[in-house]
Amino acid sequence: MEGLRGVAVLGGGAAGLAAAISAARAGASVAVVDRMPRLGRKILATGGGRCNLSNDNLSPAAFSSTEPELVAAVLDRSGNTEIQSFFRGLGLLLSADGGRVFPATNQAATVVKVLELEIRRLGIAVQLGFDTRTLDRRGDSFRLGAEDGRRLAARTVVLAAGGKSYPALGSDGSGFELAGRLGHRIIPPVPSAVPLLVKDKMCHALQGQKIKARTKAWVDGVETAEAGGELLFTAYGLSGPAVLDISEPISIALTRDGRKNVVLAADLVPFLSPGDLETEFSRRMKAGWPRQDLAIGILPEKFGPMISRLIPAGEDQNDAGAPALAAALKDKRFAVHGTRGWNEAEFTAGGVEAAEVVSPTLESKRCPGLFLAGEILDVQGPRGGFNLAWAWASGLIAGRSAAGFR
Ligand SMILES: Cc1cc2nc3c(=O)[nH]c(=O)nc-3n(C[C@H](O)[C@H](O)[C@H](O)COP(=O)(O)OP(=O)(O)OC[C@H]3O[C@@H](n4cnc5c(N)ncnc54)[C@H](O)[C@@H]3O)c2cc1C
């Protein structure tokens, strides 16, 4: 075993790398461990390889957490301005696209590169392939134990092991087990920003088709979320931003709360009011348009065969079916019976209860000397750079706090 480090950072993802850098800058001797063969593996996959690393509209109100005051306190000290200046200080130029902040190179690899260079410059020790199985407090220090027998001792630990999403990229939920063994309550994690399983002939018939839509999540008859954007029909159900953005309450209802009455309602023609759509169908029907052509110019051609199925039997004379057809497309209901799970979830909802860390230092209230940062905490932001922003912000604060402990 190496000598005693000041700070051990468990997890070399966004939160862990920010924590390691800020702890070292504050004068601590720092080691980072990660089970993967390289640092920042998940960062490379973010934003479709572009890394949407923050958002110009970053605000605590956009996040959900059991402890909103903690999110506000962290972002107050380390918000979008501080995150951007952290990266500019590393030599990373940034550009914004509709509020979403990206590296100017449009390459996630550049983000990892500048972080790695700073880690090296600061002399931070890195241990890769260090699959941490044990994290124990002994007296006034901590011991980390890896599966292969390696050991690391440190006065303080930043636990930044992420959540459970995309386990192939490193975070497999083991951080929750380690935090749980140190006395933390874990709010049952569920996949978030995840495609949804739907049994509906429309999905099967239209698989591969993308349209612009507005979507709503309904749980037991109560509307819980709303979004707009691209909707993708797939063989298993629904995906695309308009689905991912409302998937969290649906996933919580199905996976955590065991609810059965979970519905995604989609407005498939968001650019026309219900009245205007009905008038347009009425006009086309009166003019004798074939049923499979009724939606031409409104929806992609692939919808043709579906359209006649949406006109109730007995209402196909003249324009009698126009109201029902317009209503079916403006408020198409899909019963959701599951999610695509952890391998396709961009984020984890739930995790270490945020009320169990001190605001704003992020020190554990259960285990002094342990600090938590990133997705491991029960803090969720919308897609668009918010979750990485939370990871950097909480990492920077946790690292600094861990370096200054006692
Ligand atoms: C495909 C995809 C795209 C995304 N795109 C965006 C985006 O563009 N913008 C955005 O804001 N958010 C995005 N996210 C979400 C964002 O990537 C995460 O919220 C963020 O990376 C979380 O950072 P973290 O450091 O807390 O956790 P992670 O990045 O998951 O890092 C945790 C690290 O801990 C290591 N680790 C875990 N357990 C152990 C253990 N037992 N021993 C040793 N090491 C361990 C893991 O290997 C990993 O490297 C995306 C997520 C995915 C999956």
C-alpha cells in the first residue's frame, strides 16, 4: 500500500476529475482511482461525442432533488460562469448552441484531454483498473480496497462513482453500495432520460420514423411532465428527445412506485391547433381524398396506412370522421409498460439522499471526512448540459472541501 494521501477521489468521471483538480490546487496530495482502463470514459460519449458540458440557462430550479437548497447553494458558488472559467483556464475554448455549451472543437475528447493534462501538471496520482470493492473508515483516515488486492489510504475521500446508467462506461451502481455501507440512505435509483417500451401498432408500423411532437406524461390520470421536440418510433416503442425529456416521472412511476396506469400522450401535429387540423381534414374529406392520403403534407407518408385506422367505423362518409381523426393525432395515447433500462439511460434518478450531505461543502453527515459529488447524489437535471454542469460544480466544491478538511 502507498503512503497516506491527503485526498482519494473514487471515480475518474466528470465529478471526480473536477474534484481531484480542485483538491490538488488547494494544496492536497491527491490520488484518483477508476475501475475503467482510462479516465473520463463517459465524458467521451456525452452529447453524441460533442460533450454538452453546461448550459447558459443553468439554474437550481431546473433540477429535481430531495434537497433543492443544496443544489442552489452549490450552483451559487460554482455555476455556469465558474464552470466556463474553469475550462477556459484549462485552455478549452467554448461555444454555445441555443444555450447549450460545447467545447469549440465540438469534440468530447478535447474535454478529457485538457482535464488529463491538468491532472498530470498537478502531479495527481492515477490508478486505473482499480475496481473499488471496499471503502472503510479507520480512525481518522480511509482505506480503499480494489478487487485485484490493491489498497489506498487517504485522510479524506471524494466519492464520485456516478450512478447506474451505461454500466459499460464504468458506473454500475457500486458507489451506492459503498455509500450505503457507510450509513447513507439510498433513494432507489431508476433509469432516467431513457427510451420507453410501448405496445402499439403505430410504433411497429412507423419504426424508424422521426417527427416533431409535443409529449406529456400521465401517471394515474395526473399530468407529471411535458416536453417538445423530436419523437422517434421504434420496434419496441418510443424514443427521441420528446420522449427522453419526460421519461423520468414515467420511469419512477413504473420502476420505483409500481404504478400500472402510465400513459404518454403525444400531439403528433403540434404546429396546427385542434380546430385547424379538423378543418383541414374536413376539407380534404369533402373533396374526396383517398383515406390513406388524408395526412399527406401534414405527416410523413409512412402514416398513410395508419390514418384510416384512426377514423371510427361508420364515420367515413363525407367529413364525419374529421373530428375523431384530428383528435386522435392531437392526443395520441400510448400505454407505457417499461423502459429500455440502464444500458440506454443517460442518467440516474435517485441515489444518495442529498439531505445527508452538508451544504455547501458536500461532506457526509453520516461519515465525516467523506465527500460526495456528481450523479451519485440524488440530484437530477434536464438534458442539455445540466447534469455535467452538476458534476463539475459539485466536484469542484467537494474537492476543495476535502482538501481543507480539519
Ligand atoms: C450517452 C450519454 C450521453 C450524455 N450526454 C450528456 C450531455 O451531453 N450533457 C450532460 O450534461 N450530461 C450528459 N450525460 C450525463 C452525464 O454524462 C453524467 O451525468 C455525468 O457524466 C456524471 O458524472 P459523474 O462523474 O458523477 O459520474 P460518471 O461519469 O459515471 O463517473 C463515475 C466514474 O466512477 C467510476 N467508478 C464507478 N464505480 C467505481 C468503483 N467501484 N471503483 C472504481 N471506479 C468506479 C466509473 O468508472 C466512472 O468513471 C450523458 C450520459 C450518457 C450515458
